[in-house]
Amino acid sequence: MTNRQNERTALDLKAVAERAGRDLEDAPALDVLRWAADTFGTRWCVTSSMEDAVVAHLASRALPGVDVVFLDTGYHFPETIGTRDAVEAVMDVNVVTLTPRRTVAEQDAEHGPRLHDRDPDQCCALRKVQPLEEGLKGYDAWVTGLRRDNSPTRADTPVVAWDEKRGKVKISPIARWTQDDVDAYVAEHGVLTNPLLQDGYPSIGCAPCTRRVPAGEDPRAGRWAGRAKTECGLHG
Ligand code: SF4
């Protein structure tokens, strides 16, 4: 494909994103994902942290066998890996596990141990942002589980938008959902959830950067606790 064709494709996708951003802002999550299946065929994927499988479940209703991308940073809780394996075993999805270029041991040798304590932005860039960018190359659109009620930094999350940085359509079908909406969907459809959600972790990331949160506290207060960092860079 020539550069000119690449550029035209990106411009087309951008126009699709902008139109859908207006048209689908108030659409139900399943309708948004059915639109994704109609528009992109199989050239879209769901990204999941395996906190729960709500968006993966919704997407599998829109496109059975849909790709569900999981970033295996090498630092996950065993429960998160177990949730990934359970999703792969029981749901009508194709789990795609992305790994960083370096193992944790190789990263330790190159940058010194516990980079996550000394420079979490660099650690996230190496173990999350870079693998995701490489892993998304074959898709026109990616789906996230972002919700506006996750945190003030996510309060303006659009349902469909143009991801300029990656040249993809970015879809957040449950952006308008609340935690109650998620809980109701999990209960109604028997959706798999990470057992750590019942063990004091309302938001689950890598083990070294996630702690339990007392009831009533900001659910994301346990991520990079004690640091100014609030996001891993995937959604910047
Ligand atoms: Fe590294 Fe922590 Fe980011 Fe995981 S969340 S990639 S351990 S800094």
C-alpha cells in the first residue's frame, strides 16, 4: 500500500469517527458495538485489563469470536491471569495476549530492578504503551472499557472518537455507564469478573502499582498510590 493510500484511509477513518461520535453519543452500548462490527468487519478489537469481561461480553454479542486484546506486562496478579484464561475458555472471543519486547528480568538487567518504583512512566511506556501500539497495527478501531465515572480525568470520555496518536477509531461503548450499570450487567449475564474485585481492589492494574482501597474511597486511589500518576499512558 502506498503512503497516499495510507493517508486516504486514515482520513476516511477520521471522518467515520467524527460522524459516529455525533450519531452514537446516546446509543446503547450494544448498538455501538454492532455499528463497529458493521463498519469495521473484523478489523477492530476490544482491549481488556481483565478487571471484568463486561465489554468483551457485549462485543461477543455484536461479533462472535471478536479479538480481545490483553496486555501481559509480566507484573499482573495471578487472579488477573486466571481471569484472562477463564475468559478464553468460556467466552466466544479470541483472546490475543500482547507482551513487552523485554521480559521483566531483561528490563531489570537493562534499567535496574523495580523500574516501576523509580520511573513508572517509563515502565508503563515499555510494558503497556509500546506493546499496545504494536498490537493495534492490524486494526482500524479499538474498544476500551473507559467510563466517565472512573475518575475526573475520564469525565469527558467520548463514546466514539478519533485517536490521533494511533490513527485509529477509539470506541468506549460504556462511557456513560455507572458502576451500578456494570454490576447489573454482570448479574444479568453471569459475566466473569476478577476475584480481586471482591477482595478490596475496585480497580486492578499491575501488582506492584495496585493496592487495596477502603470502602468509600475513590476506586482508583489504589493505583500508583502516593504518586501523582493516575493513568498508564494508554489513553493519553
Ligand atoms: Fe510498570 Fe506499574 Fe506501569 Fe505495570 S502499572 S507497567 S508495573 S509502572
